[in-house]
Amino acid sequence: MSASKRQMHLGIFVLGTGNHSAGWRYEGASASNSSRPVLESIARTAERGKLDLFFISDGLAMDAGDHPSFITRFEPLTLIAALSMVTRHIGLGATVSTSFDEPFHVARAFASIDHLSGGRAAWNVVTSASEKAALNFSKDRLAEHDLRYEIATEFVDVVRGLWDTWDDGALIADKATGTFIDKSKVRPLDHKGRFFSVKGPLNIERCPQGHPVIIQAGGSPPGQELSARSADLVFSVVNGDPVAAKAAYDALKQRVVKHGRSPSDLPILPGVMPIVGETDEQAKEQLTRLQSWLTPTNALTLVSQRIGHDISGYPLDGPVPDFPAHTERGQAFSKALLDMARREKMTLRDLYNVTAAARGHWVICGTPKRIADIFEEWFVAATRLVPEGVFRLHAAGSPGPAAARVARRRVATCGCAFVVSGWVTVCFGDEAGSRASRSKLRDVRPRPTLP
């Protein structure tokens, strides 16, 4: 693909109280992730800024020591259904676990939201990693890690199969003949598998996208296999090291090819959180202020969750212990954080400071121009760094006019309120080369002229 046809994509991974654990303490910041006006404002601002995706994560257990946005939050499907009524173009992504739900319900819900939104729904497939969540669903514990992904693989197959039980044009509604549907275009699924038995068909006609976007973020080998086989987009973890990013990119793309897909079928979206100031020094001061509000109490929960090992018995100012590589929790963050800690000889407190700022993602401080230059460097160098040029950016501030060549226009005008309102995702995707970029990110709105 020629460079002129490649276009950067933007999205926001929303945390109502801010991505930084202490972000809610900032002046003008929201103190709740369950505020309809706040989330509507973020969605409308993101759409006004020509972003492609508004994304919501989820968890199915509450821990008082957790990130503030995880202590109280909307059920994601309910939220994106509501937001579909106040937005017109931006894609709406929601997280739903395959560990505590049924394929028919998930297929029907996302098909419904795809209809309600005019073809803007996306499903982030997760397997759940919290043992506490199992206790909320009449289970003593979660299934073993790899088994959860075996369940998820069949779950996704069933959901996609249900979406295909209706063909385009099956609904006729011919008043003259009295024919309501073309029965030849609707069929049962008749799935009988290891974990699920589903008759079908789905009781809603084929949705605008046919298949809503499927997002996945698993970093373990089973998670990467699920992504390579079934996902349209993949969320990943980077620390600013292009060599490591390229190695991870290549490894996943090799799996994609093994499943008979083109490498361009699966864009990869690594995550970054920018903290934006009028000067580089001002941006660093903002981060320093946020970091000053951290406490050891909330360090325990956050770091333990991210690395998948309980650190409550270890001194915060001691070295990071040599934890086993395997964890039943999310393995991508665990590996990225522990590798960084060992490489840089970090203490647990150092590791906490990094985790609290962006929950393990890459943090960039600086002016809009500096941040825009970094994104552009990765985008332009995509053929040797991340060939599809896909990037996910977690916003601690709103890109200003100087970032217009990256963001295409100013993303927000609400200053510090946006600093703590969530993540921004920058997807350096191939406009025509990727099915997700071409037809699934709803990239249909007019683009402003670049300065």
C-alpha cells in the first residue's frame, strides 16, 4: 500500500475518573465512572475530534482498593446502547466475558446494539482473570487459564455462527403477498460442541456490519491464538521500545498466517498515555502532581492485579521478587511489567509508580508537538517497526492544535478535565488494507483538512 493511502486512526479507552489512579483528584475531574453526563461528554468530544472508537472495559467483581473507575462503573452493553443515541459515527466497543455468559445472549445483544447504532458495535472478548468474579456467578473458582481460552474459542465461533444464521435481505415484509421473511435465508445453527449446544437461529435479523468488530487482548499463547484465529483488532502492551514492539508484532502475525488469514486482516493496537502540557516541563509537573497523590494502600491491589502475583507480603522499597512467569491472570501486562522491572532494576514502589500512571502502558509527557512527533515517527517508520502502523494511546491530556497532523483536528477543548477522563487510542491502521479499518471502525465521517 502506498504511504498516501495509509491513515492513522484514533480511539478512546474510557475511564471516567481518569486513567491515572489519582486522576479523580485533579481540579475539574470527574469522581465517578458511573456518571452519564461525563461519559456522554467524552463520547461526544471524541466524535467531534474524529476518533474512530469509544471503548469500555469491564470487570465482574468490586475491590475497594482497586482503580477508582473499577470500583463503580456501568455495565458496558447498557452504556454503549445509551451512547449510541447521542453519537452518530464513532465506533462503540464493550467488554463481555466468555466465562460467565452464553453465546446466544452475547450474539443477540451485540446484534441489537449494532442495529441501534447503525453499525458501530464492537465486542472485546475476555475470559476474566479474577477469582472474585467467579464467586459472583455461583462458582468456587475460575476455570484454569488455558481452559478459559478453549471455552472462549468455541464461544466466539458460536456467536459468529449465530450472526450468520440470517442472510442479508432475509426480511422481505411484502405487504402485497403477505410474505414477511425469505425462509431460505434464515437457518438454524445446530451447534453441538464441547462446551455449548446452541440451536439457533438468532431472533434478530442480520445486523448492519454482518459481524460486529471482535477485539481481543490476550497476551498468553492461548490468547494470541484466539486473536490470530478470530479477532478483527488486538490490544497490546508496549513500553516505547520499537524493537520489542516489532518482535511481538511479528510473532502474532505469524500466528495469523498459520490460520489462513492475511497479516493485514489483524491490526494491532498498542497502548500509550500522553500527558500534555504547554511545555515539556509543565507536562512533567502534571505527572509529578498526580504521582504525589499515590498511597501504598492502593499500590498493593493495582500491582498485584497487573503482575498476577500477590505483593502484600513484600516491602515496597525492596527489589521486585523473581515471580514465576506463569500467572492465571492477564499475562501480557505481567510479562511487560516484570521484564521492565528486571531490566531497570526497579523496586516494587518503582513498579507501582509506573502501573498507577497508566496501569502498565507507555507514558509520554510533553507538548502536543512532541507527542505528535512520537506518534508520527512510529507511523512513518511503520514498515520497519510495526508494519501496519497500529498504535493505541491512553490520554492523560487532550492533543492541542500542534498535534493536528496526528489527530487530524483538536481532540478536546476541555483541558484538564480530559487529562483525567480516559485513554486515547491511536490506531496506525492501513486504510484500505485492513477489513477492520476499512469497514468495521466506521471510518465514514469527513476528514478535516490538515494544516
